[in-house]
Amino acid sequence: MTSATSYRPDGGVQESDELRDALEAQFQGQTDRLIQLTSRYRFSRDDTTAASIASARSSLADTAHALQRIAEGRYGACEHCGLSIPRWRLSDRPHASLCPRCDRSDTTGRPHSGRYEPV
């Protein structure tokens, strides 16, 4: 993987462009939602809206991080083990930064040994 446009998760440049487009659309939608929630919170100051704002900020940060990885040419590589994240995972979760195995080890607290074997 040498550049943002060179990443091809087994689907070629078109699929890579589609993932980038999906992330950009997701970023815009999340930004719009955060603006709406922030406006609502100014008037209501309720805990539910505050929790929704925190969730929206987290989602927006994940998406921004994925877009940054695309710009830097690191998109599609697991940030933990460095191997490629499977195409099906990126199609399902375009902002994914970990391969399934590393993601599992993060949630269980147990590090995995060895390298990820593509599914």
C-alpha cells in the first residue's frame, strides 16, 4: 500500500473510491447530526442529548481518523498488527482500524499471538 488510491481491498480502485465516498458522506451526516444535537442541547440541557452528543463526537472522530488514514495511504492496514483488514470488514465498517482478530483481542483484553490470517 503506497498511497491512498493504491489500496484495493480485493475490489479494485472503484471499491476503494466507494469506501472513501461512503466515509465522506458518513462524515458529513455525522457533522450535521452533531450540529443539530448541539443546538438542541443549548435549550434543553438534558442527559439524553448530552449522551447523544458524546456518541456523535466519538463516531465523527472515528470517521475523521479513517479519512486521515486514507490521505496518508495507511487505510486498510490494521493499526495493531499491520496486516490488511479484510474487504468484508471495511465494507461493513469503513472506519475500521483493526483487523477482526486484533479487534477481538482488544475487547477481551487478551493479546493475540502470531499474525492475522486473512479469512
